[in-house]
Amino acid sequence: MTKEIDTGVFLPVGRHGWVHSVNAPAAEDASYARVLRVVQAAESIGFDFVLSPSIWRGRKGPSQHWGDVLESLTTSAALLQATAQIKVYSTAHMTVFPPATIAKMVATMDQIAPGRAGLNVVTGPSYLDLAHIGLWNDDLAHDERYDMGDEWISVVKRLWTEEVVDHKGRFFETLEGTMGPKPAVMPRLINAGASPRGFRFAAENCDVAFISAGDDPAAIETARRGKEIARDLGRDGFATYGVVSLIPAATDEEADARLDHFNAGVDLECLDDIEAGYSQNRNRAALSDASTSLSGGVERSCVLPGTMVGSYETLARRLATAITEGDLDGLMVMVPDYVEDLDGLARHTFPLLPDLGIHHRVAVQPG
Ligand SMILES: Cc1cc2nc3c(=O)[nH]c(=O)nc-3n(C[C@H](O)[C@H](O)[C@H](O)COP(=O)(O)O)c2cc1C
């Protein structure tokens, strides 16, 4: 079976990206200058999109993980202006912003770069991330946050497409609401809900769902099941993109040594702080295991569960299995050093994928 996939980069808008270690590459300092360089590099080697997450708090601990973090929507607007082809997906917490504010901002981004703005909508699984600056809504249980999301997204879509919007719902109200300009192209809507309720929200309301990419039977089964749920809902055009953290090197041994070096500086205080972010959520019982999967807090490792570590060739083989077996339509990567590692993957891993049945647009330009 051959597959044509979209490829993307999960941007390091927070210091040290997703490596929780004092030995994480210092280059990922979460400055706008660095993120811009990463995005320009990603664009020049043919990645289709970048996604900037929405993060509101740094972690405790000596590595000062996410101690500095760029706001997602303003960063994305600037990145759209600074690029020519790559799609830029921003992230908004539906529990923080009223729908009209985000509808307006994303419609404006569509003016900056027609057809290239997209939106990742999240409910926000971490209490600590939002509560410290008064952004946590404690009235809503986990699944209710997605009920609110259903209504939120419906108001956004109506403001993007209808001349006058009268809406009176459980959470939001508009009174002869108007909004112009309308986006020329409907912005792509994305969600990464990992719980059954979260995935249903994505399949019913969005164009793309992010799913942890893996080549183990459980990850493959989850990915395939996601596709089936969307199909059962009649969403044939719905896409599933795998998201994966990679630690590449020339050889398997060198890749293992990189991980060992990062783990020698693992920031345990940071991992405890991440875990506290979830456990202080009084609706924790409703959180799926996957809710914490981006945190690294589940294992005492400085990298995320499911991180693929290996030579460029090993990674090509493992990624091809994850994509083919999981029936994924796209792949979004995280790496320790976003300029060096993306370049390495583009030179040595992506060129191997077509022979493994995976077609994509990543290619290093000669010269
Ligand atoms: C690729 C990806 C991007 C995400 N981006 C954010 C984000 O920017 N902000 C955030 O609070 N949560 C983010 N999340 C968390 C998810 O939106 C979701 O809450 C989490 O996967 C748990 O699923 P659940 O909400 O269905 O329990 C992200 C998750 C993934 C896999």
C-alpha cells in the first residue's frame, strides 16, 4: 500500500520544546527569532505545516522548562507574514477565549496569508497551566468542556459563513452577530483529543485529529480505530495525523547516546510539576491516560512516552510502519534541536520513505 502524507512540525514555542532536561539543546530558547528560523527551515525543506501550541505556564525545576513561551495566535500571525507557502496552525483554548474573538483573529490571519491559516482547538487538560493566571474554568467536568467546544465551534463556523448570527445556547450568545471579512478559504480545524469524548469532538467538528504515532500494536490499533469512528460518523474526508517525538542520529548507538545524555540531566522537579498540573484538576478521574501523554510525566524519562530513538534508517522504517499500519494521513514531528534535526531527517530519513510506500514533499534543495 502506498500513502501520500502531509508533514508538519510541532513548534518549540516553549523553552526546550519537549525535552525535560538540563541537558536539552540550549538552541531551543523559545525566542521568536529561533522559532522563525525553525519555520523558515521547515518551509525551505518542504514541510506542509507547522503547529504552534498554546501554553500558559513554565514548569518548576532547574531546566526552567517552558519558562519562556510564546503566545500561539500572535506568533502564528507573524509567521504567516514571514512565510510564503507553509501552512501555520495556531492553537486556542475554547475554555479561555469566547468564540467571536478567535473567529475574528483567524479571519484576520486568512487576510495575512489566504488559505494558510488553521486552528487547533483545545479544552486544556492541565489545571496548573491555566489556573495560575485565572484562566481555569472549574465549573466544567472533562466531557462538559467538549460539550462547550461543540457550541463554541459552531458559533465560530457560523460567524465565518453567515451574514447575521443569532445564537442563544448554554454557553454563548450572539445577538444579530456580524463579522467581516469572512475567510476566503475555510481555515482548517484541528483537535488532538485523546479521550473518547475528545476524539468524538474532533471527528464531528474538525478536519484533522492528531493521534500519537507509534509502531507498536496498541498505537496502531488506536490510530486505525480513530479512522473507523470518523467513517462511522460519515466523515470520509476526515484526516488523522500521527504526532511523534524523534531522537535521530547517524547510528542507533549515537541516537541512544543522545537520549542517555538528555536523561543524565532529567529534570525530576519538572516532571513532578507536570504531574501536579493534572492531579490538581478535580476532574482528574475523567482524564484519559493519553491526556498526560504530551507531558513526559508518566515515565521518569526526560522525553515523551513513545519517543522513537534511532538512526535515520531505523526511524524511516519505524515511521513507515506507523503510517502504513495506522492508516495515517499525516505526520507531525518533535525533535530535540529543530534546525539540525529537521535538516538531518530531511537529508537521511525522508528520502527513504518513498521506497517504503510513503510519499511526501520533504526534500532538501540542492545548493
Ligand atoms: C499534537 C497535540 C497538540 C496539543 N496542543 C495543545 C495545546 O496547545 N494546549 C493544550 O492545552 N493542550 C494541547 N494538547 C492536549 C489535547 O488538546 C488534549 O487535551 C489531550 O490530548 C488530552 O485529550 P482529552 O482532552 O480528550 O482528554 C495537544 C495534544 C496534542 C497531541
